[in-house]
Amino acid sequence: MNTNENSSEEKKVSLNFLEQIIENDIKENKSGGKVHTRFPPEPNGYLHIGHAKSICLNFGLANKYNGLCNLRFDDTNPTTESVEYVNSIRDDVHWLGFDWEEREYYASDYFEKLYEYAIFLIKKGKAYVCEMTAEEISANRGTPQIPGKESPWRNRSVSDNLSIFERMRNGDFPDGTRVLRAKIDMASPNMHMRDPVMYRIMHAHHHRTGDDWCIYPMYDWAHGQSDYMEGITHSICTLEFEVHRPLYDWFLDELEIKDNRPRQIEFARLNLTYTVMSKRKLLELVGGAYVHGWDDPRMPTISGLRRRGYTPASLRNFAERVGIAKRENFIEVELLEHCIREDLNKNSPRTMAVMNPLKLIITNYAEGETEILHGTLNPEDPESSTRPIPFSREIFIEKDDFMENPPNKFFRLSPGSEVRLKYAYIIRCDSFKKDANGEISEIYCTYFPETKSGMNSLKKVKGTLHWVNAADCIKAEVRLYDRLFVNEYPDETEEGKDFKHNLNPDSLVVTTAYIEPHARSYKAGDKCQFERTGYFCVDPDTTESLMVFNRTVSLKDSWKK
């Protein structure tokens, strides 16, 4: 094998199976060698991280192969959809870094054409109006091993079907009394081919078409035909639609669509540990007030992750690392957390914050005097500037950083020990005071002026503490968000209990923190690292009088320790 052949083989191995299919289609000049994908969300809820993977995949493939990607809203169920959801979806796709340009479409754009297609199938004898109830249709569908029973209305005349279907459109019948079904095969081993419903009657106001329609197409009927009308070449779906593909193709066949046919291809959806992805379950969490809305930072929604402090780059990186698979599997949430740590470590400024303050008084530092020290904003960035840090006689440190009777190898502060205050001086603890409850309330220390940070002091210590200046630190609300579920697989519950039984009672702890004053310049959405603690984001609830920070993720994973 020559060098070119080796290179070709290496490229082929590095491609995922979707890329291999697309490159082969391009090679065979299918659809004129074009690549045109679509992201087709239902506007009945907020997008979650599983949708983020699909967004990255569809727009990413289009970008890679110089193609196009549409944003198409599957707005076929007006009872569950709203403009709020449409707007949130637009915002999420843009926030992730993708643009559909002028190609924003809706299934409702095609309602008239879909109706005409349905008339075509009725005239061919491939669709009929059925007067069975939804429960009767389900009961008569059979099982994978037992054939279904044909509808009593399956063989009514074409003229009757056309007349009744027109009356359905005109609003002559109540909801649930009639449906239009495809006439396929009630004995098919594929349950989706057993005369599936194409239209149902719903006297409901649609957020785009108003009251123009009272019959609405099912997704399986609207899907392939919408793809065809938009010129989609590769209709990429999650794996649960694999069994729907024969129906997708059957509709195109019966409509006699031969040229430029879209092709449905399935990939495994994202399953994440400690997370539920079902939109129904997420809606249940929101509706039951188990969380504070769709953008609650504990939710796996894109808006929740954004509010928590996740970045578009971290989610795109996560989607790339997860890759594209043909079979379902679970991805550990630690990978997602690693991706956000990796991004924020490179891009977020550092700040010192004390969560559980203990006052420390430097007895040999002049009263009323304040000096300005300097700390690096981001040590990972060689171009990073510094931030001013005021220092004076009274500061706060973490209570956990002092012990009256420390164990061996305790390198923080204790009576007689010495530590460095980050960006400042080495200090020695001389004494401490307790309150009426026996709790340590103040500690008294001596500082060594010759050990100022940046000076070549011979004095060395093993421990370094973060701190804030007591006189001008910011008192802020800090929301310590953690995983929403305690079970790695939340859907696995004891008999008689549902997924909510696995909710983590400590998924949100609200506390107060004291933060160095340069953080006053932060605005909602800004990220930073609280040194030695974790990564945090300024919440939109922040006001002029109170800053609010959300914990994005700790500095390292401690969940299983």
C-alpha cells in the first residue's frame, strides 16, 4: 500500500459512521453531491444537553461539508407548544455558536401541502378515515407476535374518505371522533406500519396558524415530507426513530417521490449519568416546583447550564468527545464537568472568596493602614494582567483553615504555626479567642514584612491560604449547586416509586461569601474561579445591593470520594 492509500485509510478510520455515509453519498453524487441537514425541535419545552449534541452534530456536519442546516420547528401539536419555547430554542442554538441564517422553517409552513399529499394517498387507496377511538385503535393494533385487527372503516370508498376528510378539515366533527390513517399492513412485524394515524382532530389555537386548522398532522407524516420540501439530504434522527424509518420511506414511495429524496439515518442519543433527559420528566420537575423553572442551574437544559456558568465551547467540546455511536450507552457526567473545568481554567479570572469566615487580626500591622497588593488574574494566560487586592490589619480566612489541635501534616494555620497568605505575607499564629459557645471567633497573628509576595525571602512555609480584606470585601449570596439526583441512573427506583424519589435533597445550598472587591466589576453571566474552591458564575438575580454567584463546578470531582 502506498502513502496515499495509507492516508486515505487513516482518514476513513477517523470518520464516524455518519461522516462515512455522507462522504460515500458525495462520492456517488447523490442529491448532486450536496449536504443539507436540519435540526427539528418540538417547541413544547426547553432544549437540554441531549439536544445540544444534536445541534452540534447537524450544524457541524453541514459546516464540515460546505452544506446547509435548517432550523425547523415541529409545531404539529398546538396544545403543548408556545412562542416562549420557540424563542428559547432560537436563543439556545445561537448561544451554542450556530446560525441557520434565513432558513427558519416550521412544519406548519407545510400544512396545506401535507393536506394535498394526504388527498393524493386517499385517491390512491392508501389512506382512509377511521372512526375508532384512540383506545380502540391501540387495542386493535395487536402485539409484535399477534397481528392487529383491521378497522371496520378500512375499506370504505375513496369518495367517502375524501368527503369525510374534507369535513374533518372544516371542523364538522368533535375532537377524537375521527382520524386519517395510512393503509399499510395490520400484520406487519413493525408496529409502526400497522395503519398509523396521519391526522387527528384538535380544535386548538395554533401559535402560528391561529384557528385556520382543526386537524393536525402526526410527526411521522410531517417528518419526511417536510424534509423533502426543504431539500434535506440527510435527515439525522436519534436511535428511537430507527423503527420509524420504514414508514418514513413508505410515505415517500407512495407519494412517488423519486428524485432528491431525503435519507433518514439514526444515531444514539445522549444518555448522561445522574441526569434525566425525558422532556416529560423535566416538565414534571418544573410544574411540580421541584426546581425553580426551566433555567434552574440544576436542570440539564441548555438555559440551565448557561445560567450555571457553562460555556458554549465546553458543550461543543463535550459533544465532540462523546462522539457519535450507533448504539445506546451512558456517558459519565464527570466528562461534562471535566470539559467545563478545562475551559474555565483557561479563560476565567481568579478571585479570592471566603465561604465560612473567621476573623484574623495581624497585631503588628499598623491600624488604619491599607496597602494594595496584586494578584494574577489568570495564571494560565501568559498575557493576563493583575488585579488589585487591598490588605490591612483585619482579614477573613476560612474557618476550616484553622485548627486548635491539628493532626499531623496539617499545613494550614494552628497555634504557633506559620503559613503564607496568598499574594501577601507569611504570618504566624500567636493566639486566639473563643466566644461564649466555645467557638473560635478571632485569631491573632504576626506578619513578617520581609516575606511579601514577590520578594526573595529565605523564610519558607508549606501552607498557603486564601483570604479577603475585612474592611472592603463584598458580602455576596452564593448558591452551591450540586447534582440534581443522588442515583447514577435516576430512572432506576424501588418498586412503586418514580424518578423523583432519587432527587438530591442537597442539590442547592445557599450561603454567604466574602469576596475580594475587584469582583464588583462582574456582571450577570461573568465567570470566575474562587481560588481553592471552584468555578462560579454571576447570576441574573444580582442587583446593585446584592451580588449572587452560582457554583458551576468544584475545582475537582469530589462526588464519589
